[in-house]
Amino acid sequence: MLQRGSISTILSPARLRLRKLPSFGPKPRFGVPLSDDLDFFGDREAESLFAAATAELEQVGGTRGKAAFAPFRDAGRLLYNGPWLAERLHATQALLDDDPDAMLPVTRSIIERGRHYSALDAYRAQYELAQLKREADVAFRSIDVLLLPTTGTIYEKAAVAADPFRLNANLGLYTNFVNLLDLAAIAVPGGFRETGLPFGVSLIAPAFAERALLDLTARFHA
């Protein structure tokens, strides 16, 4: 159990300066999931732009390797298909009860699903997340950074309004797990579609790797 004042001690600037911050070095090892583990939802331009971004990261000194995506994907699914929706409901329940129309219908329809989870569901999900966190830690033993599309595709607002749960889950496939697994991430431009709309990639690493990630993205866009 944490004693009074221990949180401020752990997170004090002096303590953080003593922490050995990650450094990727001149040849960072970046992991890319197998093509069968990536989903661009039929967006061939996004798939092509991701391949080009992968090649560009190699050109600036990165060493490409394989990365298992399953633990990250499965952790991300817990966000919208698990009791973490109840956590969001807890934060917004007073508003939903008093003035439900104050919230966007799309947002409300997602959060309301949190009413269906029990305390038992919450404990089961916590244990599952702990296991997935261990598997993600194993993945980072052989790579410094996980390279992913920021989103596999993009949608028009009308499409999301018509199918909010599924399409929001699609948009979060490569990002929803980051907070749950206590990771650091940065999203950067990765090119443009023929329509002029942007595509982005995300560089993801263990916690406290923000400085190393910023250094790497500066090289990526030098």
C-alpha cells in the first residue's frame, strides 16, 4: 500500500531525472505485424502508404523486424467490448440521467453499453489485461518501437453516425490499446491519398520513451 506522500515522491522531478530514459540508438529496431494481422478495411491506398512509410523508416536507419500484434489488438478490443465502457459511464452518468440530449447520440449510444457489465466482468477483464500486458512486454524485448497505421482507413461522418460502434472500433484498432497497456505513442504524417486526404503512422514504445520517439520521428521527417 502506498503511504501518504509516496506518490509525489515517486513522481518528483528529481526521481524522474534519475530514471534511465530509453534511447533507441542509431539503428532502432522497429516491429511491423505480419500482413495477415493488419487490416486496412479495403483501403488499398492506406495499405500502400503504410508500406512506403515502413520502407522510409528503414532508409533512415531503422532495422525492421516482425512483431506479434495479437496482444495489442486483444487489449484494444477490451476498451469497447469490455467493462471499461462502464468506467466511461461512471464519469458521465449524472449528465446522461439529467440531460441525455446534451451528449452526441453517437457518443451516448456507445457509453450506454457500459450498463451491461458486472463487477465479475470487470475482474475478468483486469486479469485478461494483465496477461496481455505480459505478452506485450515480451514483444518489446526484441524491438524498440512498434510501427502501425494510425488508422487503417477513414470514414465520412455520416457513415460513422449510421454505424458508430463498429466504425469507431475500426478507427481505434491501432490505438485503443495504448493507454490500457501503459505505452507511449506518437502519430506522424505518412503521406497523402490521391484525394489529398492524409494518412498517418504511429510509433509505439514502452512507457517513458517519449523523448526517444520524438528523436526518431524527427529523423523520419528530416
